[in-house]
Amino acid sequence: MLLPGSTLGMLGGGQLGRLFAMSARSLGYKVIVVEPDPTSPAGQVADEHIIAAYDDEKALEQLGKACDVVTTEFENIPADVLRKLSQVCPVFPPADALEKAQDRIVEKAFILSCGLLPVPYGVITTKSEIAKAVEAVTFPAILKTARFGYDGKGQQTINSAEDVEAAFMATNQVDCVLEQRIDLDCEISVILGRNESGESHCHPVAENIHQDGILYQSLVPARVVDNIEKAAQAAAIRMADKLNYVGVMAVEFFVTKKGELLVNEMAPRTHNSGHYTVDACVTSQFEQQVRMVCGLPFGDTTLLSPVVMTNLLGDIWGGENKDIQPHWENLLKSASSKLHLYGKQEARIGRKMGHYCTLSDKLEDAKAEADKIFNTLAS
């Protein structure tokens, strides 16, 4: 058990690393961040910021020797980096978990191996595989690059079998999956913590609303029937168990109009859809991450209030000039809303700059207030 006063390492300097570092420091831990961006959100609040690439051997050696444990804030850190680092100090989550999440083809095979259902899909790594992939889905469909896609990046909507080859060529023939577009009732996600003893605790399920492939809002409690919520949590735990996972992870699901539960993807880290936990739960996902990697007991995941988390993208700033701010006064006068900005130096279209959580006794009232605020923020 690593107690306050210990030093925790974080690979990655984005907003997830920032919120982890803030939580860890409030508990009395020291935090060292490795991140190449000198102005990174996490680096701003850490005790020490090592400005280096994630695979920089000297930086990793420095991190490993200085830290009692190291964790990560996003899944695209090379798995071999974690394997090498784990020879110097404990690293959670395990490299194998990150590796499975880095490639959609590997990830979907893993989902099937857990006895769970992914979205119907076909694999395309060469032109010769297009015909077989087309047989696995009905159209419309989505062609997704197997690696390095997030927030709608690396995705193309495909309306017919005839369009697949041109779309695949447009990716420069990188490995892809062709996913069937689902007739959705809603999208939900599960945040869970798992310790070295194999015990897992889940936060309440979030219902997620996306716009242009980017998360817009998370609503909690999710507006789904109890058996869907329980099935999603059980599925997430099954995946974490098979990975022998340690830390906090997220699993996203599609709920179809027919009531089917399909696994969309997993994230071996804290997650955007879990930001609500900071303001609306006894224990946030970030404190839970600290607890899991330090071998501490679980924090209580009870939901204290219905809540709506709303993302703030660079779109609402007054152009590319970071000095032109949104109308924060319209948010700050809402006594039931909590603002979190990430300290990013440049507002860009589609870039996550912050979020706010709106709480109320009734979810529909929180949603109405959150939407009202959002519509008044743009500069």
C-alpha cells in the first residue's frame, strides 16, 4: 500500500492527467509527469514535469527511479515503453491492456473472446479483404482506421458496398474495420476500478450524447432500464478480469432499438464520460485511479445527485485567439453548475478545453439548465 508522501508517475500530460494529478496532490502524493508539450495541462499542476517524448529512454529511467508507481492517461503510449518501465517500477495498467485497446481489430477479437458482442464488423487490411468485409455488414456502415482514431477522427461513413474501396484507398490502405451503423436507442459507458486482488467497483452508468463524433454530454443516471445497466457493468467487469486489469478503465456500449447491448470500445484509463464523478459522486474516477494504483481500498462510488456533464470545445471561443473567452458569467451565475477548465493554451475547433457539470434533484432539470447555459456561452 502506497500512502500519501509517495511519488506517482503519469505518462501523458492532457486533461485526464491534469485531473489525476490534482486528485493525487490533494491526497498528499507527489506527481511527476512525462509529456513533450511544455505547456501541457497536467504539467502545469504536477510537482515535476519531464519534457520529453514518451519513449525517451533517459526520461523513462528518470521517471522510474523517482516514482513508486507509474500510470497512464491515454492508450496510445507504445506498449513496449510500459514493459521496459515495469522493469524499474510498478506500472498500471498493464502493457497488454493498452496493446489491445490500441488496435480496433485486436480489440474486437478480444471482446468476442470475452463472450460479448461487438458491433457487426469486417476487417480490411488489403483490397482483397473488402468483399469479405462487405458480407459481414449491412449498409450504411462506417470505415474506421484500426489505430489512432478518436473523437470521430479516422472515420468515414459508407452508404454502399461500391464506396468501400475508394474509402479504403483514401486511408492510404492502412488497416481498417468496416462497422455496421447501428439503429441506436442510446450510447452508455461504464467506469470501473479494479485492484490487484481482482475486485472491481463500478461508478453509475452514464448516458452519452455525441455531436459530430465528439462527446457533447453525459447524463447520469442513464435513462436505461435496470437490466441494461447491470448487464453493462457485468460486461465491463468481465473484460477487466480477462485483462487482469489494475487501475480505472472505461467501456462504451451501444444500446440498440431492439434492446441489445453491444460493446463499442474500451479505454484503459479514466474517461471523458466519467468527468461527472468529480462533482456528483462520493469518489471521483481520478481518486479511484489513485487508490487502485496505490493499492488503497476502494472509494465509495455512490451518486450524490443527478448530473449532466457538458464538454466545452474550442468552437465556443471567439476564434483562434485564446484571449477572447466565452461568456463565463452565464455559467458562473448558475449555482448548480461547476466549471472545469484544462489550462490549454490555444482554443481550436473540436479541441476539448474544459467541461462543466450541472446538478439537480431531477435529471431533466439538470439537462434543461445545462443546455440553457451552453446556448449562451459562445463568444
